[in-house]
Amino acid sequence: MNGDTTRSTGRDVAIVTVSQTPSVAAFDGPEPVLVMRCVNDILNQTGLERSEVDFTIAGSCDYNSGLPFAFVMNLDGIGAWPPVYESHVEMDGAWALFEAWLRLQVGDVDTALVIGSGRPSPGNHREAFALQTDPYFMAPLGLDPTSLAGLQARALLDRELATERDFAEVVVRSRQAGASNPKAMVTEQASVEELMAQPYVASPLRAHDVAPTADGAAAVLLVAGDRARELRERPAWIRGIDHRIESHHPGFRDLTDSPSIRTAAAHAGAADGPIDVAELMVVHSHEELIVRRSLGLGEQTVVNPSGGPLAGDPVMATGLVRVAEVASRIMDGTVRRGVAHASSGACLQQNLVSVLEGDD
Amino acid sequence: MLPDVETLLEYPYTRTTGPVLGPFFTALRDGRLLGIRIDGRVYCPPVEYDPETGTSLEPDLVEMGSDGTVKSWTWVTQPTSQHPFDHPFAFALVLLDGAYRPIVHALEVASPDELSTGMRVSVQFHEDRRGAITDFHFVPAGTGTARQVVTGGEPVTVIEQLISLRYREPLQPHRRRFAQGLLDGRFIGQRSPISGKVSIPGRGYDLLERVEVGEEGDLVLADRGSVTAFTVITPIQYYGQKETEPYIRASILLDGGDTPLTGVDVRGLPIDEFRIGLRLQAVWWPAGQRDLGEIDNRSVSLDGIIERWNPTGEPDADPDSFEEFAL
């Protein structure tokens, strides 16, 4: 397969509008309402009718919602009339973005509405997401994301690639950034010393090292070609997007490294220009160290100015929120170029890297 | 104030094991641990393909010893209901002697103070084994009991996994008012502020107009209506099935509503006399005997609320009047 397929394409596609609900610990209403608020916000911002959206796609998780075919119920939020041409991924909304981007490459449709939503508050996140592990060797042991993250964090310590203080510093920085983000959930500040005095939940990780799950949704509108400039003076062009996967056996991987991020970043063209901002899907604090290193981010890159998932993790929307945060900074002229990262599976097993740029 | 609602979501999965995992799980059931040899390297757990190249493999299975070395570990302070222990324990990556890559599994020690990367551990087989990864766990080397190998059983060709997830939450506001109405003997629907259409149960929004609907949209519907659709279900037996005889599920359009109640249980009425247009009257369980047990934020069953539906004796409604209803 040609490694450049994900960026040497004929069709320019841009994000022209983004929307997010606030991340809240428990939303007292149905998940389709979270979707509906984002969809209506996107349409209001652009002045488009729903009938002018050619394609819609959502990312959500039925085990998260607690209902078979919950993803069908979520279509209520998009509106039952007129009929939608739509798709769904049982993945974070960032992967819905990837499919929408691919769909627009076909060339017969020009606009795509991308949604990610989750309402994990009634359920048990660790138990629901233990079910995404191997069903023969791992799921019967209840191997959950937090425990597996603990194994990965320990591997970093043992290889002297990080210290527990480094983990706490990631949390402190994320919370400081989240304090100025009205969509973030955690605004309470704490010092490194205060955090390191807390007990472990999956040593060497403490409760604050694990992103606090939130109810919430996000959406972005993708538009191809010149139509994007009609809807937004400064669109956020998707210059590259790439998804790579490693073994689902954590023991078969070097947990201190992420070759899938390096490959995805190379194929998405992350290093083709300066990276002003990077939003990383860090759902366990130590992951930031691995993702930064694997993306090759330097001092010039501002990382997670939104606070990232550690300041509030709207499950199944978190990855798409990263894209929305980068896109909004490009659209408002704050930055010219940025990278959005999303992950799925245990210990950063799957990674999606998007490179976004504004016009010069 | 209505109590929180609990939902249990279960999926019983059965998976075939195949040419590599089948012998692996059969051996576990017997009290032996197998790996697979690939280009001179031994992988445990065994895989059907080369992890480096993806090439599919001939099963060259080899027996592993009992001992290994911890490559990473985490101490789980609060086990989930899916974990193999209900007390704090460790998960660990254990490199079995002779293996090329570590296996992830549970390691039982009394205290995290006993744990370290590099510590030696042993496989501890359980007495009751069924051919599953949960047939063993790790313990510090030299502390386990000897394995009893029992051969001669049938091969393990299928793995069963019951997925079981629990959800607990308050009824959502629109649902709370609907449920309270049922306890009070009233069907509460919701009127769209834009179209004026009345749906029951309300969803807290109008999915046609894409607008949220709050308490101001609530209204009481009649407890009689017309059958707009029905199906006769002949039950097949599956996990969780409680039915044995054919029964009707009907859609009933309550007078004053624009969407029917769907999936209504009307057993007791003769199947061969049931028809679209039939007029029915709800007969409520007496106040105090009404049970909201099957009503949560995800689904509604009126079985604990409505004792039965009686034909009213009125002339049938004209079926053509239902043409805008899909169900």
C-alpha cells in the first residue's frame, strides 16, 4: 500500500464549524439531546438547513450507553426528517471523522456532519471497556483500561523514561489549562506534591492520572473544496489523516513506545511543517509522555491548551473534541497548523493522527 | 421521589476456538500450559498468525513450564466485578521461561510490598477447570500447590462469554413525570412546541423538529385507543426467553395522541379475533399494586401498570385513518 495515500489526494476537505457540549459528570437527559444540541448549534452557526448536509456519521458505544442499538436512538438528535444518508462507527467520533473524510474523497457529496457522543454516567466505565479487549485471553480476566494503563506506566518507570512526578506534572498542567476552558469538567487545581500524596488506584497510577469520564458530545462540519471558503473565511483544512493499529496483546508490544503513532504521523505529514498546537487524547497521564515523544513534538508546540481529557473525558467524543479544539484555533487565527491525536483500545493500541492547517 | 432505576444488559456469546486456541484451552482444562513456536520463538498465549508478519501458522504447539519473570505489574486496589479476585491483587506481564513475549494475567500476593519487576512467579492451576484463561493465575515462585494433570476429556471447541453490564441512574425528568403519571393512573404524553404533535411516552424532545420538550409540553391522554398494528410472536428459545406460547404485541394509538404506544402486551385477547382498528380500554392495576419495575430510561413495559386491555365494544376505527403511522 502506498504510504502517502492519506495525504496525496485530489480533494481538499476542511472543517468549517465545530460544536461541543460542556463535559459534565452526569447529564440529566437522553444522549440524543446531547447530539441534538451540537447538530442545532452547527446548523445555526452555518445557516445551513439539515437537508443541505449530504452525509452524517456518528461515533458512539452501545456498551457505554447501556442499550442495544443506542446508536440508532442517537439519530433522533440529527432529526428524523428529512431522511439522512448516514453511517456509524462503534469508535470515538474521531474515527467517524476519518470515515467522513474518506467519504468526501469519493467526490459525489460535499458536506459531512461528524458527531461523537457518550453518556457513561449510569454505567461502569472500567467494566464496559474491559470488553474491548481480546475475548479469549483478556476480557474473561476483566482486564480494564485503567489496570492495563498501570502496566504501561510501570514499564515507563522501570525503563527510567519517566517518574511518578512526571505523571503528576501532566495532570497539574492539564488542570491549569482546563481552568480557562468553559467545556472542561475538572477545574480544581492541585500541586504536584498534593497529587503525589494521593493513594494509588492501579499503581503507579492514582485517581487523578485517569481521565474523569464525562457525559458530552461534539460535532464538526466537513466541507470539500471551494464551498468550505463560502461557509468560513478561514477553514481548518485536513492536510493528512492516518490510523494505525498495534497488537491487541499488550505483552507483544513495547509499551514504552508507540510505533503506530510514529507511522500515522509520518503518513499524515505531521513533520511537513511547524506544529503550533497539538491536542492529544491523553486518558492516562503517562500517555502524554509517549504520545509527545512518538509525535516528535518540541518546545514550539503548545500541548492540550484545552486541558485535554484529564480535565474531562466525554467518552466517545474525546478524540473528536481534540480535532475540534485544534480546528477552532486555526479558524479563529490563533494558530496556523496543528495536530490532533485520538487513541482507542488499551495502552494506546490504536492511534489516529490528523494534521490541520489554515490558509497562509 | 422515584428510586433510581437499574438496567442489566446481557449478551451471551459463544465463540469457536479453532486449531490453535482449541488445543490451548483443552490443555488448560487438563492442567497444562501451551505456547506456539514461530521461527524458533515461543509465544504464549499462542496465536494463529505471526505477530510480526501476519502469516498464518501451522500449529506447532509446545508445552510451557510453570515459572516466569514479572516484566511489569500494577496493584489493583478496588477490583471490578469482572476481575478474578474480590480482594486487591496485581495484574502482571509475565515472561514465562522460554517464551519470547510476556503474557498478561493476574498475580495474587498479600501486599503490593511483595511485588517487583523481575520477581519470579509460578503458574497456579485451579482445581475446577473448564478450559478458560481463568483456569489459573500466578503466585510468587515456590508458594503454589502442585498441578494435577487430568487428561482424556473432550476437546474444548467453544468458549462461552456472558457479557453482563449494570447501569444505575435516576429516571430522566421527562421519564420521571411519565412514570409518576402511570402510578397516578394517567398516560402523560408530550406535545411538540413546533408541530403540536403529541407523542407518548415523550422522549424529552421532538425528533422531527429537532427541539427539546420540557414539562410545559406535558398533557394527559385518554386511556383508551385503537389498534394501529400488531404482530403474533411465536417464541423461540434463547438466553433470557421467558415466553413459551404465541402472543400478541400491538401498537395502540391512544385518543389524543399522534404516536402509538408500541409493543403493548395484550395477551388474554383471542389472537384470531384481534385486528387493526379494534378499540381498546386500559384496565389499570389498582393504585398501590402498580409496579414501575420494567420502566427505565431505555425501555418501557406497561405490564406492571396495565392489567389488561378490554375491547370497548365501539365500532372499529377506520384503518385508513392510520396511514401516517408506520407502526
